[in-house]
Amino acid sequence: MLQKMGRLTRAVTSVTRTLFVPTRKFHATTCRLSEIDSTQEKLLAEPLILVDEYDCVTGYETKRDCHLKKNIMEYGMLHRAFSVFLFNQQGELLLQQRSNKKITFPGYITNSCCSHPLYDEAELDESKHIGIRRAAKRRLSYELGIPGICRVLLRVI
């Protein structure tokens, strides 16, 4: 198993190195936000969970404001996020290429799915990380069409 993971890590590192372009904009800018479509506009209005450096909830803000480079750099606006890595029974990892219309990391090849738990009662539930599990299931269904009945194994890092 460790040998497989070593090859996988090298392969992902190799893919990342060949796709990384330093001139790309990683975070939203006012100019980039003016170019978005109605679907992205709706997603940018979602309330994200603001946290401090210890992951304690401090409030909420829209995804739009959380992803503005100015807010990140000047105010240290931290928010919860998660990454999903889907493996099949052969140990192969599903990667996806982000849409060129995405505000952050457009066109990049990334993990299977990533997003944010929302600031609502169901996804704020921290007992056994159930809120993040619910958020992951919601996004797996939306992005990849994977039914919500799938089991989400969670490793918190």
C-alpha cells in the first residue's frame, strides 16, 4: 500500500509541476468578478463559515468576500474548506479539471472535489465532523453526480 501511495504522490506532484503557471490569478479580483456567469454569481452568495487560526467559528461571510485577495491578505479572512480524494478499488485517484469559469484556480487539475461547508445548522454540526461530511456529500452530488447515499470516510488533517 505504501509503495502505491508513493507512486501516486510522485504522479500527482509531477502533474502539479507541469500545470502550475505562476502568472495565474489564484484568488478573485474585482475585475475577474465582473466576468462571471449567473451560476457562479449564485455560488458566490453562499455563506461560508469564518474561523480563527484554531478552527473555532467566528461568524460567516459570503464566498465572494472570503475569496477576495484583499480580504485574505489584509484581514486574514479564514474560512472552512475541504478536499475530497476519491479512489477506486484499484487505488486509482479521480482527478478533475476545474472549469475555466471558476473564480479560483480556473483550468487547474485538482483533487476529486473541493468546496466549503456552509454556515447553516446542518453543516455547522461539529460532532464527529458530521457537518463537513454533509457538505462533502452535497458537493459530490452537485459536481460529480455521486448520490448522497455514498459513505464519506473522513480524515481530518
